[in-house]
Amino acid sequence: MTTHSAAAEQQAIPAEQELPERKSIVDDFAGYRALRRRFQDLEDNDMAIPFFQPRDGVSHSVIRRDDKSLVSFSGYNYLGLNGHPAVTAAAKNAIDKYGTSASASRIVAGQIELHGELERKLANFLGTEDALVFISGYLTNVSVISHLLARPDAVIYDSGAHNSIITGARLSGAKTFTYQNGDWDGLDALLERERAGFRRGLIVAEGVYSMDGQILDLKKAVEIKKKHDMLLMVDEAHSFGIAGKTGRGVCEAAGMPVESIDVYMGTLSKTLASSGGYIAGDRGLIEYMRFLCPGLIFSVGLSPADTAAAIAALDILEREPHRPKRLRERAKFFRQVARENGLSIGGDEESPVASLIVGDDKMAMMLSHNLIARGIEVQPIVRPAVSATTARLRFFLTANHTEEQILQTVPVVAQELEKLRRSAD
């Protein structure tokens, strides 16, 4: 029997002969070529790729990166509950009792008592008949929208819609229509033309828009949904725990009955310091989704730690309604200081999402890079997330941000932006 050692195999290749560089299966993809050009441009300008950079520790208003402290405006820890002792303890206790995974889809054998407890608490908090928790916020939109609608139906969303909404609409097979964000007359006219052409229609809007920070005009949305016999779904990923006196969302903020919205959607990863998503609404809707929605019945249940963390965070939110109030005050203060420093910041006054439009991909990347050097961390948003002319820095305000941090940050942003604009002229 003949054997070959690793050394003998290596000797088969002459030392001076180099193996050809392996070609990737995506080398010919236009999107990948554009990505590599962007990376090369960063390298040519001595800048690191700003994305996927690890930090050390909890995401608070100050983070540690590369042994350096940075005031951070890139985290969703809106109410400061990530890292809260009670939330952390609840997650640890759940691991001790249930382990680290639900280990199966909930319909099979992955249901634990905590899942039902969280869903009851969410429904009680929102005032709906029931709620259902999913493993991912993105998956929640994709699964629910694609399961609610079919080919004879239609999904209507606006120009600010999150990718998960658009993807869910496409997967449903229903007709899709888009209108300009905030153009209610345009939506009304669109439905006047198209409503007779589909069976069931779903308007999907966001409570607080994740890119531009506008707060939904719920009264207008409800008026149009009733006029044209539509269903209304509101994605409250960035408004749950924020909008309304006690953080119950856009219905509370608008002073409208809970039944104004047919399908509530939200995430657990922002105000509730966890991971996952939920829908809430009437009992029939939730029963339909619980037993038939592919995104739930074919997916593993939410982990015990994440479920317990969300329960604990929701308990704190109910006990401490001053947290949403403080967040809204910080958002207003940030915009006030920005105006005083000549910066035009997008979004409504009390929105925690505050976008500074730079208008150029490269400039947005450079501004973010320069701010890191001055102790401020805020991520650039560039193509394909936004158009080239609306490249921006997106600030997320939290209840943990102090007025002093804002007063120190905003003038530096204005200075660095002015430097870049002067050098570009």
C-alpha cells in the first residue's frame, strides 16, 4: 500500500511556482465590483471600513472601541435598558432554568412559559387582544405581510418603507403600490384609481421612520384606510416605548383608539433591550399567524434569555414612564443645538432618529471617519440604503445621552462638515 505524506505532496509543486489567486463566484457580480471599488477608495484615503467594527461592552451613550472611549450615536438602546441590572439578571436566570435555546420551533416542542408571558404582557401594554413573538424583527415583517396577502390583493407602502416591508410585499405575490412619504393626497388619489382592481388591501406605514425620523400622521392614515376599505399595519420598531406619554406608541400619541390599527408590529431589540419581533392585534389574527404563518412555525422559538430580557425591560418601561419622556426631551434638545450650530437635521422634533444629510457617499464616509478621531461614533448611511444624493450620518438619540454630550458633539460635527465642504469646493 502506498502512502503520501504532506511534505511529499508539497514537494510536488515547485517552490518558485505560485498558485493562481482563486476567483470568487461573485467577482463578476456588478454589486460586488461596486463594493470592492468602495473598499479601494477607502484604502486610498487611509480610512478603515466603518462597518462591522467590534466594540467592547454594553451599547450605551459611551462605548469602547480599540481601547478608546467614544460618545456613540449608533445604538438602538433608546431607553437605556440594555445592561440594566434587572434585565441582565432576568436573562441569566432564564438560562439557568431553560438553557440557551428553545431548541425547536414553538409549534413542535420549543414553547416555554416565558413566550406566553411576554405575549400577554405585550398585548396588555398595547391594549390589543393578543400578541405573537417572532425570532427576528425583519422576519416578522417579511412573514406576516407575505402570509396575510396573496395574488388577488395589494400592499401599499410609502417611499420611506423599510426593506423588510418591501420584501414581505414582494413575496406575498400581491400587487404593490408606492406613494411619496407623507403625501396623503397622493395616496388617496392612488387608491381612487386602483382600489377596484384588488380584493384585499394593506397599507403599511412606520410609526417612526427608521431612516428620516418622521413620526406617522396616524389620523390621516386611518382616515384613508377607512375611506377605501383597507387594512392598516404600523411598524413600531422605532416608536414602541417612545411615542405617546407612556411609550405605548403612535395610537397613544395621537389619542386614538387601539382598534385604529389592524396589525401592530414592533421589535424587541430597541426599547426592550432584547432581540426578535412581535405582532399584536385581534385574537383571530394572532391565532391565524400562530398556527399557519411559515415564519413562526418553521423557525426556532425566541431564546429563553431574549424572552426574559424583553419581559424585564417591559416591566421597567411600565414602572418608569419618565424614560420615554426623557428620550423625547433629548431628541428635542439635540435638534435645538443642531439649529444653533447651522445644521439641518431631519425628522420630527421628538423623534430619536435624527439624520444629517451630507449628499455624497464619500463625504459621509469621511465625516464619520473624522468624527471617530475626535471621539464621536456615528455611522454613515450610503448607497444602496439611500440614494447618492441623500447620503447621511444618522444619529440615534437615547435617554442615556446627557445634555453635555450633545453640547460637546454637535459643534464638532458642524466643524468637521464645514472642513470637508471647503476642501470639496
